[in-house]
Amino acid sequence: MRKRIMLGFALAATLLAIVSCASPFEKYAEEPLVITFIETTDVHGSVFPYNFITAKPSDTSLAQISTIVNAERAKPGNEVVLLDNGDSLQGQPTVYYSNFEKVDVPHMWGEMLNFMGYDAVSVGNHDIEAGHGVYDKLYAELDAAVVTANAVKPDGNPYFKPYAIIERQGVKIAVLGLVSPKIPEWLPPQFWTGMEFEDMIVSAQKWVKIIQETEKPDVLVGLFHAGVDYTYGGVTADKVANENASQLVAERVPGFDMIFVGHDHSGWSGPGYDPATKKAGKIVTDPNGKVVPIYGGLAGAQSVPVVRLELLWDKETKSWTKKVEGSLVSVKGVPADAAFMAKFQPEYDAVKAWVDRPVGKMEGKIYAKDSMTADSAFVDLIHTIQLEITRNPANGLKPADISITAPLDNTSVVPSSSDGTLYVRDMFNLYKYENFLYTMSLTGAQIDKFLESSYAGWIDTMDSPDDSLINFAKDSSGKPIWNERYKSYDTKIRPYNYDSAAGIKYTVDVTKPAGERVAILSMDDGSAFVLDKVYTVAINSYRASGGGGHLAATGLTKEEILTMAKVTSATTKDLRFYMLKWFEGKTGVVNVGTDNNWKFIPEDLAAAGAKVSLPMMYPAP
């Protein structure tokens, strides 16, 4: 009898062992587990279906994306992972208001991400641009994990979390975050104190190994705030600290099942970038030959990638067979989530009241478009404000002799009103980014080289009236490259790098080769411009830290630029704040005109080239 009991116990123990060894995933051996990934990226404050800059309804917003997310979560058997890929804290007045105006409550963006139930968030360069006081506070308020592995402290440890582990039905999903390492070249050190930025490939190689060994995830996802075209800016794939290394990580670091990208505002639906054709369409594979799809939404909440991952369990190998399919889903036409709008109606009302506040009046309108082919009233207004800010003792700056600036959005029109009234919202059209104003000490020779660098990328060498004045990007056959998304031809450098100067008189000869075009004639008052004299230059913080590359052309070393050795003073708030105060300090109507301190020559040839160029930059609808 006892023997039978013992045998019974042994049989039960054996059966228990067999059951305990059975994988909990065997229920997915016939019908796959479906996990849907949704990524937002480069939302830039477009959270409501309303454009607070133009004072008009908008057909894309985070509120509408919330509807898409809710619909996916409502599908039976569908698990959803919601990710954001950075560049959220700059763009619309919504986030500016939370960054710098209403700072005594939780940040609006963080409250929205918590409401929608985000799982992981990466950090973008325009998030760092908001400053430690903004993003450190915001990220502490988030429920989601903030992941950016290659932003490291001086001791080598990540400043943020390097990765997040998200579980769905027992499946471990590792999300590795990375950001473009070019931030020190774009932003002053005070924005990223306590951080250094590693090459994305180097960081990914290190952290993928750690993740695989310590976490043993079922799925590995990249969440990279960096673009896909690694040749951007004329660099090669082997460029250290490549700005847009997302595809390079996929190709050189094995293990990823999919990668989500941002920063380039281009929209990616699986295939990557083919440098041979200069177009999307390349099937990207890792070192082991595994296909790694790349997805990325369009900026301003225009579209989001919705990616379906099917996991089918293999009982014999005890591993997953994975199938990834996804597409970009347009947000246009999607209704806003009513619950989202109701929850954040007070924030909407507060921002609208702020941007609708009048700050002055202007005679006529000024157009950034005019800045593409000539000295313009639009850019000259910025020059005037920059010089006056530095010369006002109350601002504590060194008075500037010369101003350098560019149009930051080549489609802007100011003011937005029909009667000339200027509102707070117009400051966002006049000046798109949250740059600070600096003064620098540069010699006359360095200023000359700076301008040569600007006009080298800005204009092409003209031989006949049929030639283009603007320097457009060209393919291997020499033909201008059409950008289907923007419905225009790509320029060699972005128009926000078309820097001109005020305080001096000069000409730019369109018949001369790059580097020999600029002739500085005198200071504005007619006095001599001296090459070996040191001048005080008003310049924004992006340019002062090396952004755009023009400072590097002056002969300053990389260390001098990054340490801001030539910076002599700086504002304590962003330039837009001072612009607003400048207009509020004016009495009566502000008349804005062009000072004509510089021009393209020969004038008739340049005018003909402008007629060729402008339809390419601004095609008729």
C-alpha cells in the first residue's frame, strides 16, 4: 500500500515538473500574440487641433492621435505600446507657455503623456534646448520611462535611463533610447551641463550587449531621436558622431526587431535610406542579415507609424517567430479625442488668452520669403532688435557693432492680423526657436570668413541669366533634387543658415566662386572696416555654439567654439522674450523697412537668378 502511495507521489511530482516546464507562451503557438507599437515624434507642441501662431484651426494634433491610440487599444486581443521620440518642448506656444510662463504647476506636455498612457519617451535636441530647469522638472513628472543611453554623465553613466523594459502578456520588450550626438554643436553648454554625448553606434553596441545579457528580452526596439540619411551634410557613414545615425545602428548592431526614428521630419514606413538614389526604399538588414524595419512619424503630429508585431511561439525551439508590418497613418481627418479635449480645456484657454494679447502695431507686412534672394525688411527687423537689445544697458550685454542672423522659417509672414496689430503669437513667426542672444568678439577677417561660409552654401555661381541664384542640392547627374514631402526642391543648406550681417556695408558677387564672393566695403557709418580689428558681434546662441558650421570656417578651433571662448555676454532669457518687450516698448505704429546695407552683384544677373530660384523654392500650388 505504501509503495502505491509513493508511486502516486512520484507520478504527481513528474506531472508537476512537466507542467512547470511548459512555456506560458505555448498558447501563442497557433494564434500569435499581437502587439501594436505607436510612435509620436517631433510633435513640437502641436497638442490641440488649433494653431496658436496663425490663430486658425489645425488638422493635426496630439488630441487626434489620442483617438488613434484609443481605437487600437479597443481592438480585441491587441496589446499597445505607446512611444514618444522627443522634440516636444519647442514649436507651438503651448509648450513655450508651460516651459517659461506657467511654471508653478506640472508641465502640460507631461500631463498629456500621462493621460494617454505612454510607456517610454526619448529625449530630443529641442527638449534639451528648453534648459535643465524645464526638462529635469518635466521628466520627473512623467509616468513613462525617459530613455537616452548616449547622454552620459562625466563618469560614463547615463544621465537618463538607457533603456526601458515593457511587458505585455509576459513578453519582455526592451526599448533602447538614443539621441543625435550633435547637441554640443547646436546648444550652449548651460543647456546640457552634466552630460556628454556618445556616438550612437558605440553606445548601441555597448547597451545592446548589456540588455541581451542581463534582461534577455523577447523583443528589442530602438527609439532614436536621430534621422536616417547618414550622408546629410555631406558626411560619410564612418563619420564619428554622425548626426543621423539611426540606420547605421540598424546595419551595424545586431539584435533590433524594429527602430523608431525622429529628428529628420521625413516620415519612414519600413524601408530605409538609399544613398545611391538619395531616396527612401532600401531594405535595411543587420550584420546577421535580419531585416530591421525603420519607422518614423511626420513632424507636428501629421502622421504616426502604427506597427503590428505578430509573435508566434515555436514549441520545439522555444523561441518566437516574428512578423513586423506597419504603415504611416495620417492624422488629418481624425476627430480629436473628446476626453482629451475636456481634460485639457483649461490649458487651451490659458494659452489662447496669452497668445491673443496685443503687443504693438506694425505698418504693412514683412515676409521671410524676401530674405531668400535679397536684403529684406524681415531679417533687418531681427538685426535691429538684436543690436538694440545689446545696446540697452538694462540688459547687461556688451554693445554690439555688428549683428548676424538668418530667417528661421522661410515661409513666415508678420503680422498675422489684417490691421497690423501685433500679438504675442506673432513673435513665434518672427523667431521660430528659443535661442538666446549672445555677443562675441570676432576679428574683421573672421567676420568676412563667416559671411563667405554663409553665402557659399546659400547661393550658386551664376554664368548666365538662366542660372539659379539659390544653391540647390543636386543629384549625381547635376539635377536639382525634388522633395516630394515639401513639394519643392531641396536647397544645399537649410534657409535657416542663410546668415546676413547688419552694421556693415558689403556686396556678394554671384559670378565668383565660393569663398571669394563677399566684399566688405565699410561700417554702416562709412568708417573703415578693418580685418585685424576685433568687433563685438550680436549672434544667437545656436550659431555661437557652432550651429550651421559658419563659425568653424572662421578659423576658430572646435574647442574654442564649444567652450564659447569668444562669447562676451549673453541674455538670461530667450530672444523671443526680448523681442516681445521691444515691441511693447514702442509707442505708435512700428515702421519696418530694408536698410539695403548689402546686395548681390551684378544686380541684373542676380535678379534674373532670383526669378529662376523662387518658383523652385515656392512652387505654385
